[in-house]
Amino acid sequence: MASVPGDGLGGLLAELEWRGILHATTPGLAARLATGDPISAYIGFDPSAPSLHIGSLVPIFGLLRLQRRGGRPVALVGGGTGMIGDPSGRSSERNLLDRDTLETNVAALRGQLERLLDFSPGSGGAVMVNNLDWLGQLSLVDFLRDTGKHFTIPYMLAKDSVQVRLDRGLSFTEFSYMLLQAYDFAHLNRTMGVELQMGGADQWGNITAGLELIRRASGADDGTEPAHGLAYKLLLTPSGTKFGKSEEGESVWLDPARTTPYAFYQYWVNADDRDVGTYLRWFTELSREEIEALEAEGSRSPEARVAQRALARDITARTHGEAAAAQAVADSAARFSSDAIADPAVLKSLFEGSGGFTFGADVVSAGVAVLLAEAGLFPSRGEARRMIAGGGVTVNGTRVTDPALVPELIAGEWLDVRIGKRRREIGRRVG
């Protein structure tokens, strides 16, 4: 397991600072890390879906950097708290999931985390835990007696995650979430020696509640800190868009069945010039010198999108593997090339990776205008004819001038359609 020589854990906060990620730490954390002694840290992941999305990469990279420097990452999936729902950063209460659904989601998340973190046996290997294993054993009476007694209502009401929801409505179920997360931290501290909880800035109230519970339960009054907290900044793009969403407003998932590696790669390639430097710092392990060199090259030749391509290649390979990243790069080059695509294997890869249109064998003989309109590429046959008359449609590398043209299919199955200067659609015959 690779680690960073020299500054090791003692250099973690400085690295997070230059990467622009660090939001806050509790007193004593810097001194604790400076000792160089191994430390275990955990971050919680919400299993409300059967896949993590790219917003989850912020905490994942937090664990990755800790592990690279010799710390032990503990990935907690909230099989228990997922039944409650975290109000942090939400304007309404989430739908509560049943146990079977959560168990399925938890299993899926483990597979994704194993690709991104090193779960090798040993003292520094990542560990995944499910808080349902201990929260599911709690009785309400025990929880109120042993945990609830340490928190006052004013203390809980003062937390930002609670304040922003009071006007919109906050159920007792969600109000209790803070105590459950605090219990998680105390449990991991007691049973696994976990000293540090990390998370986004919107989790700061929950993190400090856990510290409060550990402090009170341990009876520590000698000025030492039995546990620590670290929060990352929330990623808001300078371009004003919400990070983690495609242009269509859909989440970008780590599961290739939900977001293909090609679409995943294209999301990063399309990063705004104002955002790419931030993304390189947050979502790659490239050095400061490498990132600054890419930024400089991007400033000199922004049209080449060198920084975006380096970012996209790196994070796609880390998330989906080298083979998938290489295929995404090749498919992207083919899709945006001005050359016609005649290779059925390339057409198939593009169709599966970026989506395309299908058409029945019966509409081919009706001519290209009818085919493209029926496939949904144009809102009507008349619009298809007008675009063809204006010279804006190319099929299999040949500009179409006759809307009644019967196109010849590549390998009896495929069409490579160009509409205007930018739009390319891959069609596949079905039936």
C-alpha cells in the first residue's frame, strides 16, 4: 500500500489547504496528525440509491488521501441512519426506504468503494462498516438514557442543519438523526479506535455532536481531545451550476449501468474553464506542479481543452478502470471527428456508450427523411426535409440532398448521421 514519505499524516492538512478543500478542523487535530502515529478516520455514505454519484467523490478522495499518508479509512454506510434520513442540506424530508432495499444498496456501494480505496488486509487497509449492525440492536430506552441525556434541546436547535428546516417543517424522526450520527462516532471510537470523523461542511454540526458525546461519555476533563473532526468545503462551481449534475439535470453516477463510462468521461471533458483547476485539485492525485502546468497550458490554448482531457482521463480510469477510460477516449475522438465512421465495432461502442436511436427495417425503404423523423431526430417529417434541403444532414459520410434517399446500412445494421456542424447520432436497426 503506497504512502507518502516524509511529512506523512502531518502534511495532510497542508495538502488539503493547497487543494482548496479544507473547511474546518477541531482544535488539536493538527497536533495529533503531526505526531505521525497511525490514525483511523471515518466518513459516512448514504445508501439511499444503489450507486454513489460524483458528489461522493469528495469524501472518497478524503479517505484516499488519508490512506495514502498512512491513515486507516473507515467507510460507514448508513444502513441504519438511511432508514431515518439526514436533514442536512435538504429542503424536505426524504422518502424512507425499507430494510431489503437498503441492504441491496449497501452491497452495491461496497463494490464501488473497493475500486477507489485499498481494502487490502493490514493495519492500513480500508474497512467498511454498516451502522445498522449496532443501531439495529438499540432499544429506545437505552438510547435515550445513554445518549439523549447528553444533549439539550437548545444545543440541537442551534445546529444549522436543524435551523434551515424549522420553517419548512422537521419531523422528530429527522431531528433525531444528529444523535444517531453522534452515536455512530462514539461507537466507532469505542470499538475500533476511530479518532477522526470527516465530512462535508454541511455535516459539521453532526460531527461536533459526535465529539460532544465522546467527550461526555468518556468523562475527559484533562484538556485532551479524545476525538477530532474535519470538514471539507461544499463544492459550488464558479460557473453557477450545481456540481454533480449533467446539463439535463440528471445525477452523474459511479455505476456504469446508470452513467456509462463514455458519459462519465464527457462530463469532465465538458467542465467549464473556470472549474477545471478546482476539479483537478479535488478529484485527482496529480501534484501541484502538474496541475499548475495543465492550467497554464489551458490558458494558452483553451480550445484544446488539455486540462479537461487530463482530468477526464484520470478520474474515469480511477472510477471505471483503464480499459473503460481508454475506450471512452477513443469513442470521444470518433464521435467528434469530422470523418465518417465505417467500423461497426466503433459504431456499436458509441451507441452503447453515448446513446443513439433505433429504427425498424420497415422505415428504411420510406427514405431518410421519414426514417429520421420516425426515430425522433426531428420533430416532424417536414422539418427533416427542410434540414436536408438546406444541406444540413449527412448519412454515412455523404451529404443527403434527396429526402427520399434509401440509405445503405453499414454492416446491414448501422447509420452514422450528422446534423448540422455539432450533432452526431448513431442509429441501429432493430427487427
